[in-house]
Amino acid sequence: MVKKEFTAEINDIQLACARWGEGNDIPIILVHGWTGFKELWDSFAPKLEKNGYDVVAPDLRGHGDSSKPDMEYTHEIFSKDILELSKSLGWNKGYVLLGQSMGGYIVLDYALRFPETLTHVIPSNTSVYLSRTLISKIVWNLTVRMYKKSPEKMMYKMFPRFFMNPPAQEVIDEFVQYSNKTSRQAGLSAIKYCLKRNLEPELHKIQTPTLVISSEHDQSTLRKATLNLHKLIPNSELVDIPNTGHLPFMENPEVFLKAIINFTK
């Protein structure tokens, strides 16, 4: 179970990636959320590898160690990067696409644009319209204001709230260190896009087999939004993971893993 790091040269940028289980039978791409990073998957990806998955986790453009061009960051751009990444890997027979939080929004956008490339899509703990309720809109606009003022301060307030049982301070420090690699342009542009675009009216068009994952103790507005995805996506399946906050693959990895295996095998 060796982690391999590599760089994909796609769409005139460099996409920093990590890989586990190269050559295994089931290809899967893991997509992190807003101001996220590929290292978030370090503890979970080896579990997928052990169960026969060929796992690739990129830093989205503008995030982590990937290129950070001065531009507007939209889900269309992120989706096209994922498409070209999959092509560069030679994954021409279809693959699983899993996204966490904003990554879940991105993978649903991708499923609408490039369904022929997928076998399964798994959005986890996500909303596809952050302004869907007044409370959500207020909370996220306050988050944007905090991010503009001090990304690091905002992250120190946000990360502990992702967990039902917050981890040790050194873990939070490490998260913030990685998250700080996100360019401010990418962070602001991506979250503003999530606030203005509503993908819900398009979800009925998704035909790719879809597993929606929610968490028992996720933030209330996000939990409601995630559960609503199951109602809006035809023939989707739903797994609600107990005893976990916004990052179930970290707090309850065995149940999260079982849900993926049962759905994709």
C-alpha cells in the first residue's frame, strides 16, 4: 500500500495527484471540497486500495500543489480537468467518481456533462445550491466575508466544526497548513459560484447510478440539502452514516467504505 504522487499535465495546467493501488480492477477518482487538498484522503484511500480500487486523488486547480491561474473558478472548469485527468490515466471503460462537500457538487456537475465516462457517481455531504435557504445563504455569505478578511482564521474556526468529535490540535494545524495552499482567488471564486448557481433543477437528468451519502451529525443546513439530493436524483440510493460529522470517511471510515463497496461492486 504505497502512495504514489504524480503530476498530470492537462488543460495547460499541472494537476498534482496522489495514487494508491495502480492497476487494481476498479478505478475511482476522489474529489475534495472547498479549500481542500488530496492529503485529506491519506487515511481512507489505502482502505479502498486494499479492496481492489485504483484510487486517484487530485488537488483541484487553484488548490494544494496544483497550478493556480488567475481566473474564475467554476464547476465546468473543474469537471473538464477531471475529464482530462481520466483520459491521461487511460480510463476509457468508465470509472467511479466520488466527491466530498463542494467536491460532491462538482461530481454531479460532471455526471451531467460527461455521463458516458462514469460507472457510478457518489456525492457525499454536499449541497448543490448554497443559497437554497435564507439561513444557508446568510451563513455562507458570512463565511465569504471571513475568508476575505483572513482565510487562516476562518479555517481554524471551520475545521473543528466538521467533526462530531474534533481531532487533536496538531491535526487541525496540519489541515489549515494544507488548506492555506489554496489561492485566495480560487477560494473566493469557487464559493461565490456555489452561492449563485443552482444545480437542483437539472438533477432529474442524471442517469448514472448515484449513491448519496449523508452524515447524522453534519451541519443542519448541509444535512438537509444532502438528503434532498436523494429525492431529486432518479433511482439514487441513500446511506446516512451515524456517529460522524461532515467528514464521514475520516470519522466512520468502515461504514463509509462498506457503502462504497456495496454500491460499486
